[in-house]
Amino acid sequence: MKFKGGILFILVLLITIGVAWATIQAFNLSYPTNNLWTNNNQSGFIFQPVSNINTTFSCELFIDDVGYGINATTSNNTQTTITANASLSDGSYNWYVNCTDANGTDKSTTYVLNVDTTNPSSTINSPSDNSWGTDTTPQITFTLTDTADSILNYTVYVDDSSDATGTANNNTATSVNLSALSQGSHTVKVEAKDEALNKVNSSTLTINVDSASPTADFGTNPVDNYNSTSSSVTFEIKCTDNNPDALQLWGDWTGTWAANQTNSSPTNNTVWSIAVSGISDGTHTWGVYCNDSAGNDDWSDLNRTLTVDTGAPTITAISTSGTSSATTSGTATITATTNEAATCWYQSSNFSAADTTNATQMSGNGTASSSFTVDYSSDTTIGPYYISCRDTLGHNMTSSNSTGSISVSISTSTSSSSGGGGSARQNVQGQFAKKTWGYLAVGAQAEMDGDNEIGLTKLRFRARNKVYNGVINVYQIDSLPSTVNEFDKKSYKFIEIKEWNLEEENIEEAKIEFSVAKTWLAENQFTKENMALFRYVNSEWAQLTTAITTEDTDYVYYTAETPGFSYFLIGATAEPLPGETATETAPSESTTSEGEAALEEKSYASIFLIIVIVAALAALIYFYLQKKKTR
């Protein structure tokens, strides 16, 4: 029995060893590696099987459990390649190898293969092609897309050289700032690459960098302080820049400082001549503005002055003074006021300033006020006198204005006479501030300064749209027009803000900074928290959101938000605090009597002290005499 059992054990052991020896001992899958991405849809698959019984045997490639090729003479322990016998569409696949020797079949480990033969896409979103900018490190935004990958690699090329690399999420806008660029034009493209090494370039973008401001300048004519006898004047202006965008002639002869003419396609450093007609008589200011395509701009360094005078001067008033005297003689002064600077003459008959042979020149040469004097020594009349004038450009009045007869007197009574004219009441304007912006890009911050006298100390806003030739005038006015309703509380100052090309639709985030004198708050019994800025809109005073910002020894400073410009007032939001009137209190009777009693007590004490001193001296003298007698 023991012998039979031993034979059975040996047989089982031999069968087991035989079976183990007959199977493939190892697989080494070399390529594609597990989870590899490839753009080859018919790849070769490399593996190395190991058998302990056969030197050659048969192996088959399976992709998703479907046979894709057989090598019937696979050499033992040797790298073998089976190329897929059919193309694979894009997607993920499981692959493995089955090898069979004389005694059995074995299967390798399963690997994953990702096939992607589709190129990604690359699109530059901003800036727009051939755009201009002042930033030397501009930002570009692009989007990379792919049908398979969630993350893609990118390379940004500037002028065909790599400028930036990184990764971007699929179908997501990505922004990158370029390295510092030189002035001028540059090409930009973005390469997208997926995990399967498919790659593509975006369309080429051209960007232009220009951080240098242009130069706005005058041509030769008209020179500064030019005097023109014609209302038509030809102006010469120019803009120096490699890429000028607009060139403008600015002037104030229309009644406000504004762009008068615009050249939308100026040539670099080339004089542009503009003939302007209908310029009113008077002294005018003019200047030059230009900007380039990148938004840089410039004003001429100094404005020039132009005087237009197309006609003879006009005498607007003749007045007299000193027509009465308390003494036996007097001197009357006759004054002529003209509408422009002029030289005037007078004589006793009608004449023209073109012929002053018999006339006498008046004082005030070259001004708008000329005068002469006449002596008198009795109650009488003087004149009439005739006055004719010539302006600084040589225009002569063709006739003269008469003073009429002027009564003079040497009596103690006083009288005066006028040959014409009169006094006009002057409307006193308040403090004033003005600022002009030739060009504001979208989102540009703008501000202007005021002062404590105006009440408005600073105005800030942001351009919502592109603005050309924006102007703001700020006035501190003494009173409001009759068309504006009254404010029902105490007001500190009235302010009017006028704008041109800066309407509500063109601005945003407008803020007004203003101040209130502490002396005014104290005199009117208001705390600093009682003040706010009010805007007149829809026929009523609307309180704006107001906050205290700071204060100094003289003023409290505030800021308020406003959607637009019109009439404003700085005013109280409440009634004044109850006041306390300081009065001087007269001494009461009891106080007076107490004082008198105290003085009386001091007098009695002084008398008593004197008596004591005198008595003591008398006693000393007495004892001295008695002692002398005893000796």
C-alpha cells in the first residue's frame, strides 16, 4: 500500500510540473504604453512573450476582443510587432495579445489605447486684427477646442518666435500678456496641441504698439497776435505721428471753446490749411489738437491769439463830469466809450477820423475810453463837440458823434449833463472753472479741479462711450433763474454745471467733491452732518448720496454721486440747532452792596491799624522822656 501511494504522488507531481512548464511564462507589452494617446489609427503593437517549452509559437492581437492580426512564428523571448490589419476610428480601445504554444494558450495584461486623429482648433478672440494700443505688454485672449481632450497645450508666437507656453481648458477663453514689445507692428499666432500631438495654429493677428504721443503744432500762418481786417482767415496746422488719426482746429469765435474743423485722415507732419469764414469781430483764441490710432493725443503747447476787425469803431456812449463848481471856475471832462480799442479826436464841427487836420486828439489813445477837458468860469453852456475815432487797424469812422450843448455852472448847486449813453447794471458772475477733453476712450477716467470759492473742489467721471471734444464749465452763481423752484431749507452755495458732449449717456460713476466753510456752519448753527448736495431734476431738488471725506481747520469736505449735470446747491438737510444768545449780565444789587461792605470793612481796618501804630509811637516817646528825667 505504501508503494502504490508513493507512485501516485510522483505521477501527480509530474503532471503538475508538466502543465506549468507548458504555459507562456511572461508577457512584456512595450508599445503602445497603457493609456497612450496617438494620432496613428493603424499602429504597430510591440510585445515580448516568454515560453519555457517552445522556441516559436503563434500570437494574435486583440482590440476590444476582436482579432486584428496574427504572427504564427513568434520567437520566444523576442520583441515582436503586429500591425493592426484595419484602421481604428477615434476613441478609446482595450488591447491585449494571446499566445499559444504546443501545450496551451495564455493572455497578456489588457492595456488602454486612445486614438485621436482630429486636430484641435485655435481662435484669437481679442484684440481685433490690426488694432492699435499704447500698452507694450498687451493682453491677448484666445480659445482652444478639441473633440477629445479636456486640457490642451498652447504656444504663443510673436513675430514667429515663442513668447509664452502653458495649458488651457478645452473651449474656455484664456488670457495671456505678451512680453514687452517694441514700437510698431507685430504678428501673433497661437498654436494648440492635444495629447495625441495633433496641433494647429490660429490665424495670424497683427497688433500695433504706439505708446508715444503725437505732436500737435501750428504751421506758419496766422502768426500769434495776428490782426485781420477780414472775417475769413486761413489757418495752418499739423500733426506729427507715424499713425495720426484726427487733426483739429480749435477756436472760441463761435462763442465757446470748441473744435471748429476736423481732418479725419491727416498726413504725418504735413501742414493742413483750413479757410474759416464768418469769424466775428474781436479777439479770439485758437489752438491745435490731434490724436493717433492708439489713443495718444496732444495739444499745441500754447494757444495763439487772433484779432478780427472788419469795420470802423462805434461810439457807444458819451458822458460828462465836473460840470458844476463851488468856486469861480471849473473843468468839465467829456468821455467817449467805443466798442473797441481806438484813437479819438474832437472838434467843433462834424468831421471824419480819416481827416483830423482841424481836430484835437483825445487822451486814452489805443483804449476803449477817450476823454478831453474844457475849462469854464461862468454859468454857461459849452459845445457842442463832435467826436470821431479810428481803430487800431486803421478803420475810420466816416462821421462824428455830437455831445450836444453841455450846461456848466459855478454856483454852489450841482448839476450834470450827459450827451448820451447811460449806466448799465452789471450782472456779477461768480467763480468759474472750465476743462476740455479732446478725446476720452471708453472707460477712461477724467477729472477737473475747482476750489473752495466755487464750492465744488473736484469733479470726477468715467467715459461710458468714446468722447470727442468734451467740455465742462462750472459756475458758482449768486442766485437761481426764475424757472428753477426755490429750495425749502438753508442753502450754502448755488452751482451750475454745463457740459458739451458729456451727456448722461456718455458718462458714468460721476462724483462731485465739495466743501463747506466751518464758519458758515457755526454762524447758521448746523453740524457738518446736516449738509448734502442737491441736484435740480424734474422740477425739484433731489438729495444726492453724500458722505464726509475729510476736514481741515477751515472747511469740511464731502463727496456726492450724480448721474448727470445741471443746477446744484449745497444745502442743509435739516433745520438749524436751537441757538443760545450770549448776554452780558449786569451786577445785581446784592453783589454791589456786598462789594461796598467789603470796601467799608477794609477802610475801618486801615484806620484802626493807623491808630494802633500812632499809639505805640506815642508810648515809646513817653517812656523815653521819663527815663531821661530820672537820670
